[in-house]
Amino acid sequence: MLFNQAIEIDESLNDDVMRLSLSGERVRYSLRLKPADVAAAKKSSGLKLPAKIGGTSIAAGQTILCLGPQEWLIVALPKSREKLAGTMAKLSADYICSAVEVSHRNLQFTVTGPGAARALNAACPLDLSVDAFPVGKGTRTIFEGAPIVLWRTAEHEFTVEVWRSFAPYLRDFLAKTAKDRHMA
């Protein structure tokens, strides 16, 4: 682990309705390519870059999210660090692009349980119903003013990437929401 991931998760965030857990360290790259180079870059790099904004590609411990026109966030397990760095270096040598490692910028949480969407919707303006935000969809959005990247990995499971400085705020907001739910 290259960066301290330590953040305490309150026990109120672990019940039958919703669970919040901190994911381990991840390798992250922000990638931008010129539209004319996307197809060739996909072929030469082997990266499965989703074409549609909001699309995700998940395989072998790596998630790639299309966040905008010719913009992707790549999130991978630490064991992929060297291989991914090599891939990004090759893309940078072969194409006009921006391939920036942003591994230490974020922390990643997983929010699971039948109340996960409702808990996130307490501070996220998106409709997180499974019909409007299906499994496999991902996007950049806000959580009570904090910028996040959110994607749905299962019907009752979301992954949230949040800037490290906002991680305690997100955790505390969800803890307050859980406490209010238990008091209601």
C-alpha cells in the first residue's frame, strides 16, 4: 500500500439495510484521447474503453468508466500498477493524449444493501432506481456538494470514488442518515 487508506467506518453503517465499506488501495488513471485516435488506441492498448458516456467495462480487477466525450477513468487493483503504467506510457508515446495517474486523489467506498440507493439519494441528485441507473452505469456527480464518481455494480451495490479530503464527510453524512433512519 502506497498511501494510508485508514478511515474508520461507524458500526451504524453496517446493518441489514445498508453497509458502507472502504475498498483497498487502487491504481487510477484519467485518460483523454482525441476522437480520431480512440479506435486505434483501444486496439493497440487492449483497453476496453466504453464508447457511451456512462458506460463501464469491468474485467480482471479493472474498471473503466466513460465519464465524458473521449474521457475515461481507469480503476485497477494494485497488482496491475506496472502493466497499466506501461500501457499509459505507450499510449502517450503513440497518440496525442492525456494519461495521468491519479491513484492518490481518491478513496473508494462500496455501498451495499437494499437501502443503498436510498441512502445515496439522501445527498445525490440522480435517480438511482435500477430502471434509471442500471447495473453497469457510471457517472461523475455530486454527493451533497462533494464531487464523486458513482457506478452501480449490482442491483443493491454501488461503488463511490471520492476525493480523499471529502471521504470523512461522505462517511459522516451516511452515518447521520443511518442514525436518522434508526430513530424514525
